Amino acid sequence: MKHSSKALALSLIALLPVAGAQSMNLRIMAPASPGGGWDQTSRAMQTVLQGERIARPVQVFNVPGAGGTIGLAQLYNAKGDGNQLMTMGLVMVGAVLTNGSKVDLSRVTPIARLTGEYEVLVVPASSPYKSMNDFAAAWKANNGLAIAGGSAGGTDHMLVGLLAKAAGINPRKINYVPFSGGGETLAAVLGNQVAGGVAGYGEFEAQVKAGKLRVLGISSGKRQAGISAPTFKEQGLNVELANWRGVVAPPGLSAAEKAALVSAMDKMHASKAWKDLLKSRGWTDLYMSGSRYDVFLKTEAARVKGVLKDIGLVK
């Protein structure tokens, strides 16, 4: 009996969270409908944080609407809650401006940048444009050249605006054709309804590998493994942009509460489980936390505002 009692006690101890984790009952808001990028990121975090016993329990909940700004307002109202995070990213930085949100990202607590995806400009395989230089020359001659992408003011639109400016084209004169999803953009490009299309590489990967699309350039700072495409930078267009995702917390946290959340993200990022997950999902690791992320978020907000002003979407 003594032996079985000891074994039972050891089993119960093994089920307990590691030291400190039991104090963090984390809630992660995905400020969008289930199934999208922010939701997928939130649930990936939930899996690793719980599996690695960094935090337990971890609950994910959805607050969709207005590019994430409805969720942002709700997070702001959770002032002082050190057990809550919200997944967000570049799209939200733009949505704050285009939706006229009363709450911007300077009013919450930055925690960490997690992942990202670089954007590409593609044309049909039969297109006369063999390089970004070919495309830019035609674009300069005809500002009305149609380029498809996601919703107005989103990452794809920002990239087209940045490319136009770098190529010496007035961003307000671009003919950007917005679609609600990558599938529609893909269909428009394959159907020769537009000259080119912009999206994350993953949206076009299958058709690129099948030889139906040509990648003219990618928005990374250096060439990416597994993607046969030159960067825009090496083709003379000084443009770099990542559709990044990160997490923020409510305002009004103590230094200790913020440090605990940053530490949880640092531990998650350092784990093999997170690295394996990134590889299986094809997500690019763009991790940055603490004060570096604070500075990045401010700089990115200023950059996005400038791009959207250039395009003419905000004043």
C-alpha cells in the first residue's frame, strides 16, 4: 500500500504545471473569425504554451470585425488584466487608420512579434514581363496597369504602393484591384484579367511550382530558401515588407506583469515544439520581444501611415 500511495503522489505531482505557470491562466483573443491567420496563430500558441507547461490553462476566443479593431477596443477596456493577450499584426496597424479606430496600438502593451510571411508579385507564365524591371518599365508607361491583391489598405495594397513609389510612379495613380481573398486574386491573374497579382507566397506556391505563374520579386531583405525569386531590393527597388503577426496585452500592466508575458513568449519561441510548428506551417520566424518590439511597433505604425497617405486612403 505504501508503494502504491507513493506512486500515486508522484503521478499527481507530474500532472501539476511547472513552477510559476499555475499563476498564469492565459486568455488569447483572436480578433477575427475562426480559421484565419490570427486565429491559427492564437491556437498554435495555445498548443505550445500548454504542451510545454509555460501557461495553463490557455483559452482562445474570437472577437471578429473591422480588421481587428473591435477586438482592439475590447482589449483596451481590459485595462490591468495581466493574463490576456491579443494576436495582431501589420493588417491591424493599417486597419486602425482606415477604420478610424478610436483606440490605436500606442494605447496597449506590446509583448512580442512572432511570425511573418513575405509578399510576392506574380504574373502569368505567358506574360511578356520576365523581370521586375520589365514590369516597372511598362508600369511607368501605363499607370493604369491593373494589379490584384487583397482588401484595400491591407498588406498587398501597401506593397503595391511601396513598389510604385520606389519605381517613380505616383502611388495615388495605381490601378489596384482589391479582392476579399487570395483565391480570387489567383483566378484574376490566371485569367489574364490583371497584369499581375500580389499576396503572400503561400497563396501562389502551387501554381508557381506548376509553371503557371512567374514570381517577379519577393519583399524580403534577402532571398528565401525554397523560393526561386529575386528580392525587389536586388532589382533596384528599395522595398521590404513582411506581413508579420505578433501579440499585445491590455494597457495598465505593471512592469512585473509585462515581464511575465514577455518571458512566456520567450520560452515558447525557444521551445522545440514551436520551432517544429513553424516548420510544419511554413511560417517565417520573425521573433522580437520586449523593448525592441516596443520600438518596432511605433516605427511600423508611422511607416504604414505614410504608405496609406501616399496611396490616398488616409489623410
